[in-house]
Amino acid sequence: MTADILHIFTLFFRRKEIPVIVAFFLFYRFAEAQLVKMVAPFLLDPRIRGGLGLTTGEVGIVYGTVGAIALMLGGLLGGYVISRQGLKFWLWPMVLIMHLPVLVFVYLSLAQPENMLIINAAVAVEQFGYGFGFTAYSLFMIMVAEGPYKTVHYALGTGIMALGMMIPGMTSGWLQEQLGYPHFFLWIAFSTIPGFIVTALVKIDPAYGRKA
């Protein structure tokens, strides 16, 4: 049993392209891993501390309802367009649409709008982009896991993905305290660069993900 498990693990990590695969799993969501930890605190923090001063109920509507719906719609659209033209065709549009909307939080932290329509729209744009772009990440993980041990290999990919979310997120609160919200969100914008780099390195079959 132990030998079989070791063999399955070895097959995954002996791939020629494994450094790029692991880098993609770790860094595609490097910015989002930090951002997601601080969205709710930013919405809740009083304006004097740089936040938007929303109530818990308002945050529930903005992030838990409007944001969740936008996230779902982004994911659905992402799955649809990939099924039409394949993952390779949509990879760069998806990474752009996923990462560029983090700039809405730079705007929110600088302008601190009180208009709930503006706040809802900004969060919806960011969450839609994340849902759309995450589709590429999910499908890439499925592609990497394909083979005789796809369930175990997918689990390995999921574990690396979780590590890529956990480690950057651990420093988010500390960074925000050091930088303040505007500069923290600017840092998040710069943190999208590793995601663009790993996207440029991955190799994908042009037909993968496209319906026959």
C-alpha cells in the first residue's frame, strides 16, 4: 500500500513541467489570496480608519449576496466560453479579467464612497472577474490531473492550491496595518504580476476544454 501511494506521488512530481505547474497552482491567485482576507474588514472598518463603515447587515448584502451572485455568474460564463473555444484561447482574457478588477478596491479605499450602489457595483465587478478567471484555474487543475490516478493527482493539486491561498493570506492583516488600506490595495494590484508570469509559462493544448 505504501509503495503504491509513493508511486502515485512520484508520478505526479516527476513530470517534466512540474515546476511550472506548481508555480501556477501557487501564484495564479497570489493577489486574491491576500485580498480575500481583508475585504470584509475593509467594508466594516469605520471611515476614520480607512474603511467604508458598513454595518454587518450591509456587508452581508454587498459581499454575501451581490458578490456571491456575481461570482457565480462569472464562473458560469467562464465555463461556457471555454466550452466554445477552449482553455488556451481564453486563458489570457481570463487572467486579465480576474486580476484587473482588484483596482476597484484601490478606488474604494481612496474615494470611500457612501453610495451603496457604487459599493455594490464595485464588489460585483471584482467578484465577477474572480469567478470568471478562476474557471481557468480549475480547468487547468483538471487537465494536470488527467491520467490513471486523476483523483489522487487532483487532490494533490488542490492541496498545493490551498497552500497558495493560505501562506499569502497569513500576512494580509499585518500588511494592511503597516500600509493602510489604499497602499495595501495598491500592493494587491502589484501582487497580480506573479499570476501573469506563471500564465505566460504554462503550456495548454489548444483543443483542451472545447466541446467536440
